[in-house]
Amino acid sequence: MKQEIHPEYVDCTVICGCGETFRTRSTKPKIMVEICSKCHPFYTGRQKLVDTTGKVERFRRRYRKGAGAVEAVAKAGLPLADLPKTGQ
């Protein structure tokens, strides 16, 4: 191995968002993580579904509105080809 090209390997404290801390070794003295083995659903057996961006609700609103438009076009007796394209 070449000398003087490798980073320094030091003791490191890892801090999770749940408050758990543990020590390991790394090139950084402190690492902050969002999830660890104490709070990860795979290890705990609990499922937490978090929809922070609202994608599911936005999908439901878009297609609920689209279904109403299809019904209105059908009620008016127009062909579905006259329905404007949405979401593109």
C-alpha cells in the first residue's frame, strides 16, 4: 500500500434521530442518521407509513376528479375522445 494517501481512521459517535447513540470507527468523528436498527421497521416489526409529500392524496384527488369528468362527458352524450387529457 502507498503511504500517506489513506484518510485517518478515528473513533466515531453515531447519533440517530430517535435518540439512540453508539460508537464505531470512521473517518468522521460524528455521524448523524435518521434511522437505526432500534427504530427501523424491518428490525422492530412495526410498520410506519409516512406520506410527507402528500403523493397518495394528490393521486386520489386527481383520479376522483377525472372520474367525474368521464361521467359528465358520458352524460352529455359526447365521445370520450373529446375529454381533455389531464396530468401530462
